[in-house]
Amino acid sequence: MAAICDITVKDEQDPFVLVNRAIADWIGKDIDWLIGCTDDDVFDATSARTNRAENATVRNTGRPQKTEVHQRRHDGVDSIWMK
């Protein structure tokens, strides 16, 4: 099992303002394509809704969340990661 360190930065409205190569490769899109996208643009509806709720909690509390995430990559491979 390989570990990647993905980095994303979003603004208050949730579009990506910075992503690194690891998350771009995981999503299967170029970095430039991802900038300005929201979770709705790149994830299924359930994952996007969950991500938005978690982002709102972090913004409202100022505290990070520790969550185990089960998602399918763009190429159909199931993955488990922590965020």
C-alpha cells in the first residue's frame, strides 16, 4: 500500500485555490484544471456533500477533523485515506 500526501487549499466558497500533484493525480486531472473547481466538480454527490460539511465544520470551529475516507479514484481503484 502506498501513501500519498495530498494538499488542497480552498477559499470560503470552497473552490480549490491550490492543489499539489499528488491530489491531481489521484483525481485524474491537471492541477490547472482543478484550480477554481469545487468538490461538486470532481467528486460524486455524496462525497462532495460530505466534504462540504466537513469544510464548514473546520471553518466554523477552527479545528481540524480527523476522518478516515473511503473513496474510489478516477481509475476505479478503491482507496482509504485520512484527512
